[in-house]
Amino acid sequence: MIPRVLFRRFADLKSGRSSAVATRLQHSWNYEDNGSQGSRRHKQQAIMAGVIGAGAGVALWLKYHLTADAASSLLVTDKEVAEYGEYKDGMPEYTLEDVAQHDTADKRIWVAYRHGVYDITDFVQEHPGGEKILMGAGGSVEPFWALYAVHKNPHVLQIFEKYRIGNLAADDVGAMVKDMSDPYGNEPRRHITLKPASMKPFNAETPLAFLADSLITPSELFYVRNHLPVPEVDAKTYELEIVDETLDKEKTIKLSDIKKYPKYTITATIQCAGNRRSEMMKVKPVKGLSWGQAAIGNATWSGARLCDVLKDMGVDEETTDALHVQFEGLDTDPASMPYGSSIQIEKALDPRGDVILAYEMNGEPIPRDHGFPVRVIVPGVVGARNVKWLGKIVVSKHESDAHWQQNDYKGFAPNVDWDTVDFSKSPAIQDLPVISAICVPEEGETLKVVDGKVTLRGYAWSGGGRKVIRVDVSTDGGKNWQAVEDLTSDPARHPRAWGWSLWQAEVPVKEGISETQLCVKAVDSQYNTQPENFENIWNLRGVINNAYHRVNVKLAR
Amino acid sequence: MIPRVLFRRFADLKSGRSSAVATRLQHSWNYEDNGSQGSRRHKQQAIMAGVIGAGAGVALWLKYHLTADAASSLLVTDKEVAEYGEYKDGMPEYTLEDVAQHDTADKRIWVAYRHGVYDITDFVQEHPGGEKILMGAGGSVEPFWALYAVHKNPHVLQIFEKYRIGNLAADDVGAMVKDMSDPYGNEPRRHITLKPASMKPFNAETPLAFLADSLITPSELFYVRNHLPVPEVDAKTYELEIVDETLDKEKTIKLSDIKKYPKYTITATIQCAGNRRSEMMKVKPVKGLSWGQAAIGNATWSGARLCDVLKDMGVDEETTDALHVQFEGLDTDPASMPYGSSIQIEKALDPRGDVILAYEMNGEPIPRDHGFPVRVIVPGVVGARNVKWLGKIVVSKHESDAHWQQNDYKGFAPNVDWDTVDFSKSPAIQDLPVISAICVPEEGETLKVVDGKVTLRGYAWSGGGRKVIRVDVSTDGGKNWQAVEDLTSDPARHPRAWGWSLWQAEVPVKEGISETQLCVKAVDSQYNTQPENFENIWNLRGVINNAYHRVNVKLAR
């Protein structure tokens, strides 16, 4: 009998108070952009379904300074890690029940992985404070590693193996995973040109040069940012739960109900907070997927306005006590915890905010990778709040307590590191700042000089409904600048200009040089512009990478 | 008999078609922030009241590259310029009627100043294109110089004197100014500590260190930015004209009518677009008042919401064809043209935009220098749109055609100079970007190091309702940064956070050094931050001076 998933508060876990019912498998090696590791929800609540025995649970916080590494983000084959967790002669044997007894520092902290049993107490004590990363304790880490495949890599396992204390009893090996199928076994088909940053979960960006070709990014080329496996949702049986905690109301609506509301179509750019992270990483390593410049795209989105739907619930901007609207996805982790985040009530209820429960992307049903059948589109706001496969809306006095709202997608001063970071001190990223990029040419390309000029193309965008009013380019590393003449966007006006601008410029290059650095910066309708360099905006999480985009090219005449 | 003020279109003037009624005195030496010189309204329409004779009018565009100079912005005594325009023996004598015959380049362009007659045709031809500056032609420049006193300075007059061709007939000397009293003869009393940037019109900033002392800037210390003489308005007889051009409606309301609407109070920071211009000027000269860091202040403003007043006019956000709301002040130039500018209809009609017809500042009737009895407060938006002494509101499909909307208060790329600038290519500044400043210590001060630390204080603000979420300071010229712990603001939330934040920081300085550079930068709730340096945001008009504020200090231990 598999015990029912049990939710407990983080405080309970931290204090070591334990449940006698289930063995908690809390886990996170939070070293990639995938907030699903290290989620506060996990810390608070993750208790593994499918565990065995009746060992007491425990919370375990590990600080593990792994730097992001694009290669390690991609899937590792079983063969590459086959040497770890093998049976070792001469070591004592323990059952999972034995392991479950060791779930606090007092009793030593044990975990199981394949044939191995590990005492990781010293590891924990040698890495106190800093980012609190939870992982399975008193049980097996395998179910989580099946989900967060990026952790199952030689670098992690090599460290892990140092803490080996024994072998797991043969009968118990695999017991934790026997009922698990690959959670990524039912992913949608993807366009071959998408450039993956990680496979499980799937994260991929558009080939950069394609971006500048079309004001509307084709759906199949639109960057994909998933935190968990893509759920398969049947539009016919789809239900959206809506709760107003302040009014103590709740209801459930179907897709057909959503379609009864007036249909609005907006053009909106969605961007990952980590877009262009690979550039920031050159200053100093950060944790997160190594995105290039194409974790961004522009599409039309059609659906019902959130404000209309909430008005029907009786939510009134003038009288509500709520401060936030939380969203939950139908994508879940092994503890059945969904992806979640929230936005401010002001954005949700303002008709001018244009928040849409979208069921169409670019005029077609939203593709599975982008949230089929319903995704909330919060235009001007970081992608992380544009929750896909929307399953639940909660009108609340509180922000979402999900990891992605509380402990991820926040910026910090450059001096803050994983030893000193306090996520509670920084507000969750919502509206994104002004950004731009050169899409053509790309770094290292050879560029043809025609009549003393070169041609550059790219995008520029600002969140918060700010429209790009000017794009400046430089062909000498930023010494001289000129505004581009050709700047295209949809006609929406500030402060509801949710879509990006594409630009093209023919600009002179200095005679006689064979290589140079191209730069771009944009100005938005609030006259904000971009910071020059990454040094002074560096942050440990590698978000808000909006310094000038610099592209080094060779020149052919 | 003084002819009635006559308005004519710019096109007429430019084509040389002339009025037989009045001698037009068009003028501008647009070298300071005072948009009243070079106003498009002037170019279009300025025809001098109080002129004599029946000479034909003419438009004259001069490009005059004068760099801003704080000293020259201040009032020049008659004594300092007494040597210019004096009677010169041996020169031919001309009457004003003679001068009036020379009002086009074909006929040579003559102007009169005191006892002198000048042929400035060559000057015009040597400075073609670029900023089109109008000045009196075929007549006297004196009435305008009485208003725009900054031009009456030795530097201008010295150049002017090179074009001297004769003496003005004794009977005509002073004829143009005989009915003029000093338009600045009725200015309000000002607090002695205000630091003037120009006297006529009066422009002055708060002593910098005072700013950081109080979240609410006392009214009498609030920076003053006037473009014209301060009008004396009687609250009892005050009338506000409201026109909707699209509905063909108009009405006039009194102060008592405005007070009948629900009274709203907001805390809002007002900032001049040229605040901190003196720092940008160090890169390369710009035109405009040499403001320090204190052309900004934070106050409470109380009054009726503009959206409520316009709703009463039948202006409906959903149905209106209007795109802009124009404002005119009761402050006027010699041609009776008022100060004017406009904002977008979206801002005006959105209750969340908090645009207020304010009759109180900090709980008291608005002082004369700040717009008594009614000033429109457009929170988050550049001071230039917060029109004082509000006389007229026009709901329109068009922006204000006033100089300050069309040909001033706009930003450009760094390569744009007065030869290449096209003001029509850049949108009028509305919401201002994120900015910050160190108020204490000031440049060159000696700072006491206590326990290895120094104390800094200052402000940070962002327009558009964005709240400052973080302020970073550096005590080593920007190499290392840390977030300040002490950041105070009123409780308003994004996107209606109109007021600034004050901050204080105790930060370590490197041991053993005797001087260093302090820096500050802010991050707002859209995660926008400031540009590092002025080089790449330099613009000919010296607006949006929001690069890091850098203060060089000596250290005492």
C-alpha cells in the first residue's frame, strides 16, 4: 500500500519534527534554471508517493555549489553513470528500513541510490547555510532523479560516491522506482531546428537568425521553457478551478465556458528571465540554463480576459482585499505538486492589463509545449508568470508560495552569493526591463561590407507595456552610435505595447579594419535604456541579462 | 494704438508671406533649458503685441551654437552689457521703417537693438539648417530679450555687434519697448536657500543635502522650473476652460467646481527632464540649464481626478477618438502664447493613472511658484507635462503643438547634433526612467570614516508608477556593489508607486586610501536599472541624465 501524499510545512521539516507515516524524499540539486528543483513547495510539502516503509521523515538542506554547465544540462545516458551506485564488495548491507531510521543529523542522514547507501551528514555540515537544498533523506533519491534528469550526471555522482557507507539489501534495490515509468515518456514532438538547453525537462530556443525574420514567431519555432514534464490534457474534460480565498468562493469552469467570454486577441512577447544568460555567465558563473539570445518570442494570443472571468466571481477591484492572483499548472512533480506562480491583483483586474486566459496561439489551439489547452498570458511580464496548462487560479492576499515565485526568478546585487542570498529580500520579477539583441550576424560570423556598410538585424523589447522608441547600433564596440531607421512593431501604443520590435540597420564600418564588435541598445517609451555591461548587473541566478548585446565579427570586403 | 495680437501659421512665416498689420518679432536663442525660447508656437504664431509701424513680417531661422553655461544663465546686469548697442559715430542712420523693409534674405535681414541696426543675413547663411531659431527681424529684438533675459549677455551681444551696420534714428530708439514693464516684476518671494539656475525665468533647485532629509520635500524648498513669468491668478475669478475637440464640446469651470469632485491625495515625485544635466555636460556640451541633482522633489498633491472631470464632459475611454489631452498654462509669452504640453489619453482617462487637478501641495494651497491655484499633476511623468497655473484642457486627436511638446523634452542618439536633429522623429518624453543620486556627501567633500565605514544618503525614483526595489552603492568607483539596507518610501505599490524612495547606507571603504569615488544605481519594480556612464546616453538637449551618480570624496579617519 502506497501512502497518500502528505503535505507538511517547511517549518516542521526544518525543525526535524517528523511524520511517522511516510518517508519523505526531499530533493534538490538546484543547479539549473529548472526551478522544479529546490522548490519551496518541495521544501514545505514534498513527500514522496510510492515510498515504502514507515520511517520518520526529515528535512535535509544541502548547499551544493554546482555551476551551470550547458553540457551537463543535457541528458546523460545510463552508461555514462553506470559506475556509480554499483554493488561494492565488503561493505555492510542495509535495508531501506535501516536507511529510514537515519533521517536527522542527530541520527546521521542516510540516503539510498541504486545498490548504494550513503551517509551524507558530513557533506551537509561542511556546506552549511546558503541555498537550502532539500533532497531525499531516509530513503532513495532515485524517483526525483528520474524526474530531474540533469542531476544524474557523473559530476554529481562522483561527489555522492565519497559518502558511500554500504550496500542496499538486494530486495530493496529498485523498490522505490519499480512503479515509475519515465515521466518524460509522453512529450510532444518538437521542431528539429529548436536548440535544446536541456532535454528533461525540455527547454529549447529558436535559432537566433530566424527570430528577426518575422514579427510573429511561428509557434513551432517559439522557444520552449518547461519546468516539468508536459501534461497531456484532454480539452473535452479540461477543468479550470477558480478560488477567491478572500471571498471564500470557488468554482470550476470548462474550456467551453472560457470560450463564452468575449474573445480578445493581443500580440505579446514572452521572454524567459534567463534569456541571454550565457553572456552573463562569462563574467562569473551563475546557476541556470545557458540560454543564448533566443529564449524570447512574439505571438498573438486569443482568449478570455482574466478580469472578465474574475468579475463573474464577484472579484471587484475597488473592494477586494486580495493582493495577488496565483496560478497553478497541470504539470506536476513526483509529489503531485504543480508548477505555480502569481501576479499582482492590479495587473489581473485592470482591463488595460490585458491578462488573457488564452486558448489560441497565432490563431490555432495552443500547442502542447506552450500550454494546451489554456495558458494564462500576462503580457509585459516574465514568462514564468505566464503559466501553461492552467489548472487553478487563486485570488489571495498572498503571493504563490511556489518555489518559482519565492526562491527563483528574482534579482540581487552583484555581491550577493549563495552563502549570503536571502530570497525573501527581493521581489519576484514581474514586468521585464528593456532589452535588445542582434540576431544577424551572430558571434564569430564573417560579415560582408557593401559600400562601406554592413547590415544588422535584430529585436528589441520592453516589458510593462513599454514600446521600443529607438534602437541604437554601434560598429566600433560602442564608441559611436546611431539610431536604426527601420524599426517595425505592431501598432499598439504605450502603455499597452506588449509586442516586440524588429529592426534592421545598414551602418558604416571603419575602413581598413578586418574585425570589429557590433553593439545594440534600445530605448523604451519610458526612456529607459540598457546597462552597458554585465559586470554591474551580475546576479547569482543569472536573470535580467539586458546589458548591451555585443557581437564580434570578421569583415569581408 | 497697439495692434491686437495676431496669430499666423508657421508655414506662412516661412514662405515669407507677410502681414501688413504688424511687425513680427520672432526670436529665440535656444541655449538654455527654457523651452520658451525657440517655441514652435512662437515660430508659428508669435507676433508681437505693442509693436509699432506697419512693416512686413518675416521669419528668420538662426542656428546659434551656444553651449549652456550656468553663469550665463543667471541674470546679467545692464552695466555688464552697456557697451553693446551704443550709438556709434560715423555710421548711417536708419528708422524702424527702414529696418522693417529688410525682413527676408533677399532684401537682407535687419534687426534693431537699442541704438544699433544690424544686418544679420551673413550670420544666418553661415549657420544654415540645424535648429531653426527664430528671432526678431525687420524690427527690434528688445521686447523678447526683456523676457528671455538670459540672451542679453556679453557673449551673445559681442557676436551680435559684428553685424552692426548703422544707428537707429533717435526717435525710434526704445519705441518698441516704451510700453513694456518688466514681465518679471511680479514674481513670488522665494526661499533664500534655493539655488538658482536662472533668474528670468526663475529656475532653482533645492540644496542637495536637504533632499535626503525628508520623504516629503517642503513646498518652499521644492525645486522651481518656470518657463515664463509667474502669472498672478485670483482664485476667486479663476476659470478652467475644458474643450473636447472630438465631441465639439466645451465648458468652463471654477475652482469651486473642481473642489466639488471627490478629493484625492497622492504622493508624487516631480522631476525636470534636465535634472543632473551638469553631469552630462562634462562629456560634451548640451543646451540647457546646468542642473545639479536636485531638480526633483516629492510632495503630496490633492485635488480632483482628471478622469472624473472629463467623464462629466462625456469623454469615454471606450468610445473616444481622442488620443491626447493637452494642457495650457496661464503663463504666457509676449505674444500671449501660453506654456503648453500634452499627455496620452490613456494616462488621462485611467483612474489608475491618478492624474489630478491639484489645488493643494503638501496639504496647503499650491504656492504661486508651483501653479496656484490649479496645477495638473501627472504622476510618473516628466515635470514638463505637470502644467502649472492650468488654464485650459483640450481633449484632442493631436498632441499639443507647443514648443515644449514638439521641439523640446525629447531624447536622441548620441550622434545626433544640432545640424542633424529632427525633433519630429522622437516621441515626447512622458514617463521618466529610473534614476538615483547621492545627496550626502557631495562632490569634493571630506567624509569621516567610522569603524571602516562611511555613511551615504540619497534618493532613488522611477517614473511610470514603478517602485524602487533596490539601491546599490559602491565605494570604489563601481568595482564592488552592495544593496542598501535602509530604503524608505510611501506604501504605494507598483504600478501606482509615484513617489520616490530615500535611502541611507553605511558601507565599508578600502583601508589606507585617502580618496575614492562613491557611486549609486537603482533598480525599479520593472527591474530596469541605470546606464553606467553618460557617454552612451549623451543627447544634444541634455535630458534623461540617469547614468550612475558618481561622487568623488576625500576620506578622513
